[in-house]
Amino acid sequence: MNNILPLTKSVTTNLLGIAPKILLKWYDEMLLIRRFEEKCAQLYGMGKIGGFCHLYNGQEAIAAGSVGAITSDDYVITAYRDHGLAISKGVDPRRILAELLGKHTGTTKGKGGSMHLFDREKNFLGGHAIVGGHIPIGTGAAFASKYRGEKRVCLCFMGDGATNIGEFHESLNLAALWKLPVIYIIENNKYGMGTSVDRASAVDDLHKKAAAYNMRSAVIEDGHDVLKVYQTVKAAVDHARTTYEPSLLEVQTFRYRGHSMSDPIHGHYRTKEEVENQRKLDPLTVCARILKEAHLAADEYFESAEARIKTVVEECVQFTESSPEPLLEELYSDVYAD
Amino acid sequence: MPVVSIREALNQAMDEEMARDERVFLMGEEVAQYNGAYKVSQGLLTKFGPKRIIDTPIAEAGFSGIGIGAAMVGLRPIVEFMTWNFSLVAFDQIVNNAAKMLSMSGGNFNVPIVFRGPGGAAHSLAATHSQALESLYAHFPGLKVVMPSNPRDAKGLLKTAIRDNNPVVFIESEMMYGEKGEIPEGEYTIPFGVGEVIKEGTDVTIVSWSRILQHIAVKAVGRLAEEGISVELIDPRTIKPMDWELIFNSVKKTNRLVIVEEGWPFSGVGAQISHEVNNHCFDYLDAPVERVTQEDVPLPYAHNLEIASLPNIQKVIRAVRKVMYLDS
């Protein structure tokens, strides 16, 4: 685990048939997520972002590769570590940052904050903060798709900790029983807050929990490799579109930051060395290598990408700082629909 | 006018609304092949098929959440709890997801869903199966709470609930499914937040709902009439929204109020009604507001303990006499 894993020849040579511009888009997207989250950390440190704030650093390949395997009509739902997936699903990052700072221009007009990002137009169903509570909802979106005879699927993301709660198991049983087009994606970053998977789950290989429900499953060991993520998610999505059958995917990944901004980067539950070793398998570095080896991008590209993304993040900050706070009248809006 | 049972009235409401709107479906334990644990969904599977009348496993959190997710993206589910006691297993879904979704998503996603089923005590089902949970659900902003007490209201209010764009907690009475009454011919709905004066009176106002209204309050009012006491009896029909004006106007006329409910006293619906009446009708009150509730204990199994705990006719008569200062 101390070295960057050698890429398989098939991946570097045929790139799974993915157009170069898509690969470059994924790189840019991952870079945006990384720099966006770094900005969030800075603004949190300055006291401008309140509450809990869970950053996605290190897990970017999951967002880019998974959402890259679906269309804008498909649904995405996740837990509270939601900034990266929202960005990949096309939610305006300016509005995400505005939300984090409690501004009226935010994704939910300042009602939800970091853990509750939503965007109906982008089919982004949240942003949910009770562990496991959103898994039935994602299953329900897939239910609606099948009910209407559509081909839409739902990608339902969760952390490793969510696989131990009842709503996970009830959802998997129902999705398998009723054949619902939902792809459950466990982002296994090895720790539920400060509790390692082996201290929380009787089954270490979390994807094996699918067996209890006669559900297809797969593990993506190289969760830092956007192509590997894409390849496996795409296969599950294609299967769901043609058969309505669900899948459970486990993506092995690592978060560079603490559980939330309130926590230290390693704390007592993991060592500094472990974090540093994992950072050698960085999604951005791995993607850059793929692009370079396939002669799709050279150093100049990566330098210009940094500059472009820096501008985007600066625009987010400017947009947010110039946005008003919610009007006090908004306190009473959106409690009941007409 | 046709005479039907509450069971038939609820069935008609679902039948008509499902015929009217393809997006409406029913899911829950035993609702399809078994025709409903209390036969409320009798015949609907035959009529609408398994796509829209859906048997679930015993997984309240799972199927409630599926209903919420489906509602977020445009369907209009009816989720049946075999009894409301089992909704507590789905509490996270109802409270954190259904109730809060519209607000938390800044208006992005509303949740047009009906959670329905029987609530309250039956006979000798003991603590876990005998709960009146309306005050619990009325506590949460974002939910509406409906409690019909007769076939006409059951049908009209359920049709309104199914058409409502918000999550509705619709609590029926386990003991009243077979009770019959007249309903209007043809299509009708009953709006939320509009209560009904069941009987006009001049001396005391009683507010009560669901089974306790019909089985206890109505009978107590009859006995009190024999004593020459004229009670105005109000059925709010929906707990949230509550028809405050109807209650205030009645109290301003009678100057006395007794609230009779099946739930526990602490933080009960009656506590809220008492507070609102104190605030809005203080100068009109001739006595402190009285409440008749269940005793503040988990409901026991033994018959004598059960009836001792629940509201009864004698307790209501005592409360009315107390606000009239008839007992020393």
C-alpha cells in the first residue's frame, strides 16, 4: 500500500472507450471538489461556516466515476458528506458554498446547511444527516421509476457505518424482493467517525451483506481510480436499466480529513502514517497519470486546470460573500406545501 | 343518503382516489392478498392489481421511507400501518424525512403521502398496542393530523388527505371500523381545519374526537342533559390544523371548557387546547379548563385496570360538574 499501484495495461491503452474530453472533465471535476473542500476547511476555520461540515477530500473519484456512469435524469442521494456528489451531479458550486454560509442564494435558501444539500432540477435528492435514514428514500425513488415504467436508476450512496443500521437492511431486502433499479454504493472509508469497520461490523467485506438478500454485489478496491469506479458502477447501472435489479457496490476509499471539521485528521483511531500512506493513492494523482500515459494531457494542462479551478472557487466565494442572508420571513416558508 | 361503515367509507375514499389519479397507490402489511388486517382495503387488489395494491414485509421504516422517496419524485402513496403503534418503528422516516423534507430542502421537495391505520386502545392489548399517538405527531411542524369520528368524515377527510401535498397522519379507530352512518351521495371532500358542532349547548363546551367522542363524550352529554346541563359538543376532526375559531366561539358562549381525549395528560393535545383557550378566551372563562385523559401510566392488560385508566362517562360527568361548581 506504500506505492501507487501499477495501472493495468488494458485500462491505460483503451481507457474503457471513454472519450478523452470526458476523462478531462472528470479530472477537472475532482480537482474542483478538492479545491472547493479546501476552501470550506478554510472558511470553517474562520468561523464563517457553522454546524457540522464533512469534507470529501480523498473520495473524489467515487463522485466523478459514479455520476459519470449515469445521466442527468437519474437520481442521486447520499448522506451528510455530500458536497462532492452534489458538485458531480451538476449542482451549482456557488449555491453550495452560499448554503454553507447560510445565505439566501444557497441550494436550500439557508434552511439545510452543509448536510442537507438538495436540487430538484438536477435530481439530487439530498444530503441526509441521520445515518441510514436516506436509504429507504433512495429505494423509493427507484420504486417510482419502475412504477412509471421509466429507465431511470437511483445511485444511493452511504458510508460504511450505515451498513449496520436497520434501514439499510430493510431497503436491500425490499429492493431485491421487488426488483428496484437502485445501486447502493458504500463509500467505505474504513471509519465510521472514530470506529473502524472491524469494530462495527461482523462482516469486514461489506459488499458481502448483499448475499443475505440474494443481490448482486461487487467491490471496487481501487476507489481512488475514477476509471475503475466508473467501470463497475456503469455495469450495475446498465444491469438495473435492463432488468430493474439492484446492486450493492462497495468502494474502498479513504478520507483525508477528520470525520467532520470538528475532528482532528487522525486522532486516536488512526495513525499519521496511515493517512500519509493513503494519500499516495490520491485520486487526482492517479487520474493525472492515466491522462499522461495515454498522452491526453501534459503538465501544462494540469497547470491550466489549477488556474481555472482556482477562478471557479474564487467565484464561489465572491458569489457567497455578496449574497444576502435569508429574509426573516423565510422562517415560516416551506413548512407546508400549498 | 347511503349508510356505510367507517371501514367501507375509507375503502370508498381510496377506491375513488385511485381511480381518479394513477399516481396514488397503497402499500402496507396484508393490504393486498389478505384484503387488509382490518379489511379496509377489501377488494382493492382485484380492482387495481398488485402494481398499486402492494403487500409489504414487516418493515415499517423500509416501506415508509420508500413511500417518502416515491412521493418526493411525484407519486402519491398511501402507507397503511397495521396499527399506529407500529409507526414508532418508522418514527425516523415520518419525523425526520416526511415532516421536514419541504423545509429542509428549501422548497425543493414536498412529500404528498398519507400514513393511515388504526390508533388507540382496543380491548386488552396492553401497553404497546393501545396507544393514542396524535399529540406525538401533532408536535412536529410539517405534519397534518386527522382523526375522523364517523363514516362521512372518514371518507371526506381521507380523500382530502390523499389530495394534500403534505404528509398526513390519518388515525382511524380500531374499535369503530364497523360503525355505520350516513354519507353524502357521490363525490365530496371535507376540508382540513374545519371542525363540527355535534350538538349545540349553552352551559359547557366539550371538545373531543375519534372514538372517545362517540363512545364516551356523546353518552356523557346525554346523561348530563338528563340532569339539566346543556353541553356544546365539538369534534375538531383534524388535530392539526385545529379549528381554533370554532372552539373559541363556543367557549365565549358557554364560558366553560372540558377536553376529553384518549391520550396521556402530559403534553397532550388537550394541554395545547387549554393553553390556546386561556390565551384567547381568558376573560370569558368562568372556571379553569378541565381535561379528561388516560391515566399517566402504560395501559395495563387486565380489564379492570384498563377501564380504570381510560376516560369514561363518569370521569367526563365529574369534570363537567367541576367546571360548573356543582360539587363541593
